[in-house]
Amino acid sequence: MKSTLTKRSPLEKRQMRAALWFLAPALLLLLVFFFLPVVAGLLLGLTDFDIYAIGSPGNARFVGLENYARLLTNDVFWRSLGNTLFFVALGGPLSVAVSLGAAMLVDAKLTRLRPLFRTIYFAPVVTTLVSVAIIWRYLYHPRYGLLNHVLGLVGVGPIDWLGDPHWAMPAIVLLAVWKNFGYNMLIFVAGLQAVPAELYEAAAIDGAGGWQRFRHITLPGLAPTFLFVGVTTMIGYFQVFAEPYVMTQGGPLGSTRSVVLFMYEEGFRWWRIGTASATAVVLLLITLAGALLQFRLQKERT
Amino acid sequence: MRRPGASSLLLHAALVTTSLISLTPLGWMAAAAFMQPGEANALPPHLLPHDPTLQNFVALFTRLDMARAFLNSAVITVLATVLSVFVNAMAGYAFAKLPFPGRDRLFKRLASALVVPAQVGMLPLFLLLRELGLVNTYAGVLVPYMASIFGIFLVRQYALGVSDDLLDAARVDGAGEFRIFAVIVLPVIRPILATLAAFTFLSAWNDFMWPLIVLSDGHMATLPVALASLVGEHVQDTELMMAGSMLTILPALVVFLIFQRFFVRGITAGSVKG
């Protein structure tokens, strides 16, 4: 890059002026409607901004870390964090495993009608989350739901999927895996196709079986893909909101209230903006930790 | 070793089973949407309507203001798509092809903000829009959809491949930078703009949390928001709710089927950003 001290040619000046005009709309929009609110969120988390402050913001006071201290002693917050961690810890690995399985099915050498199966598996990804949450609410109905009917055929007793605090979160995990696995499947298919075919041929000549080829060629070859898919899936799952909002409203007994649902209720139901902002910052910190982990692991590999 | 015929059979059995799992919830929705009231709760369950009816859709449009919600969703989604393609195409091209001091550093900074969850800014953004009088307006809900870091990223990666010779030749011919962009660059980067359009369309159409927050007035609600409030009052009306779900899902599915190949490109491009 040229030093700013050297004289710029007219062409360079013209391009800089053009760049300013080309970038201005996007950067202004991002600044005012994204970066500014994010910074404001960090600050609001340090105030007692509430319903009285909405009318006249002068009513809000700086309270330091009080919101955070209160969150630490708030059982509902801890429960929400625990529920979310459960959702991430169960749903993340399950999603990744199902995606990999589907990718290997679709990518197998013998598979016919590959594009058709790929499209079918991807279809749930593009569907509206609210709609499928409603559909699954009926599929999960203890008496009339299709799922219990099918389970009943093989002798599994009726499960009160969304009414039983032990089953409600696993039920939401199941819906999330069903809806999302097609997305990561596409990424895994791209990853599988990048594994050199010669490796498989050499292994076949050496007499390696299917499992050995999977264990020693496919899995190591997919390592970067695993890292990307795993971390982005978990970051995304930390933001789970619409599923519990539509299916259970956080119940039964608070067993499906997620961090974002907690934030929504604090902020938009009770107008405790300070607490809600502090919750958003916790979400940000968790997400940053996840991204940092990905960055570190990636560096280690190279 | 198994015979190839047997493994192929096993493989396709697994493929078909997985397909059934993917399609059954959507298929049941489509069937129940045309069932008579109460039929979706029949035991044993009906997989197809025995006496198909359109009355659920008629009820959605006549009794329950869903036509308005459909219109809201359509207007918001189309505007979001057009504006986002326009705004992000310009910015992505500038980051790729118009040099200025500090450009690549600025882009890196911007890209690193991709990890910040949208929820962090949602409350302050709502308060800001409230001050500006934009709550319960199309403009208010559109504001965060217009510029997207992911969109800029997509366009930049693609525009990096545009030939400099082509641009320089146009400059020698005396074309201005805007003319070059409109006449030469836009046609060349059309595939990635289709990708961006498909992504924006689907995410705006399917979005829930932001419209839920900023469009609290029932008349302004988008389909997902209207549907979520409908299920509160009409949870017993399974067939009606399935018709509403179908109305919401169908446009997204159709757009996906038409733009599928552009969509796949965006997902694999996003995964190598590292």
C-alpha cells in the first residue's frame, strides 16, 4: 500500500471518492442500526433502565454491575442458562452427527437420484421456524399426535412430549435437529468431496474395511469442516428462541425457557431493559468464547 | 464383502427412510390443511383428508386478517431483498475493487463483527426506532435487514474475481465509476447477487424475533408473528393452524426450489470464510 505522503494520481483519487460513495449507504446503516445499538446495549446493561425510563430516559441511573450481580442470584436466569446449555450440548453434537450421516448417504458412490435426496433433506431448512414449531406441537400431542401413534405401534407407551418437564427440551432438540441437519449436510458434502479419492483407493488396495476407511481417512479429512460446523452450530443454538416461544412458552415449569427467551421476557414483557441488556451481554460473551475457541483450534492445526 | 446389489439396497433404504422423516411433518401439514374441522385429531390418524375442503384457507382470509399478514410479509420481504442486494453489492464491490487507504483492515474489522449476535443490539435498536417513530412501520422492521456484513462478505469474495483489465479498459474509454459498476460489474457478479437475494428473501420471510418486537400492532404483523399469536387463541383448531402454516411455508419452499443452486453456493462459500 502506498504511503499517504506520496502524491496520488487522479485515478487513485477518483477511485477513493467512488469508494466513499459506494460504501456510505452500507456503512452508515451498519453504524446507526447495528454497531451503535450494540454499544448502547453494553451501556444499558450498566443502568436500571426500566418502564419509567422509557418515557423519560433521565429516570435511568448508572448502577454499575448491579444487573450482573442480580442475574447471578436469579434462579430463573440460571435455569434458562442451564436449559440453553442442555439444548446446545445435546442438540449440537446430535445435529452434527446426523448431518454427517446424511452427507455420507447423499455422497455415496452408489447413490442414485442424488440431487433429489439433497433437496428433500434441505427442504426443512428453508421452512419457517414458527410454522414447523406449530406443526411439531401437534405431532407431539400426547393423544392425537402422529409421533405417539407411530411409537404406539412398536409398543412404546404414550409420552407427554411437551407437557413433561423431562421430555420438553429433548422434544425441542429433536425438532431443531430435524429442521437444521440439511444445512450442515451441504457443508459436509463439500468437505467429503475435498478428501482426495486416491487416499480411498490406496486404502482399498491395502485391504482397509469400511469402518477403517471412515476412521482413518474420512474423519481426519473432515477435521476443518467439523470445526467450522461444530462451532457455528453451537453458537446458533445458543440463540434458541422461537421454538420454546411457540411450543411451550418456556414451560412446563420453566424447563424450556432459553437465555434469549428470558431476555425477551425481561425486556419486552416486563420492560426491565437493564437486566435484559445484561443478559444480552452474557450471550455475547458466550458467543465470543465459542468464536475464540474456533480461532485457537484452527491456528493449532496450521 | 457384500455384493454391490445388497449394499446399494441398504443404502437406498436408508436414503428413503431419511427422506420420509424429512417430509412427513410437511406432508402431514399439507394434508391436515385440507381436512374438515376435527379430522386431524381422528384416531387412528388420517394421512390424507377423507373429504378435502378449502374452508380453512377461506377462514384465514375472511375471518382472520391473514391476507393482511401475507401482504405485510410480502412487502417487507421484497423490499428487504431489493434494498439489501443494492446496498451490499455496492459495498462488496468497493471492498474488492476500489482501493483506498486502510481498506482491507476496515474489511477485516467488519468481518470480525459477524460473530456478534443480533440480539445484543435489539433492545437499544427498538428504543431508537421508538424515538424515531418507526415502531409498527415497514421502515422500522426493514432497517436491520438492509445492510448485512455477511452480504458484503459474499459479494466481495465474488467480486475479487472480476478482471481488472476489464475495469481499466472501461476507464480508458472514459466511463465513470458508477457507469462501470452498473454496466460492467453488475452483469458479471449476477450469480452472487442471486445468492444474496435468495438468502435475504428467505431470512426476511422466515424471521420471527425482530418483527415480533418491532411490529406489535396486529395489523402490521408478518405471517410468522400472526401465526404465533393465532396459535394462542386457536390451538384447538388444528386444521386451521395447518392451513396457516402451509400459507407461510409455501412461498419459502417455492423460492428455494427455484433458486436452489444459488442457495447451495452461498452456504458453501460461507463455510470457507474461516
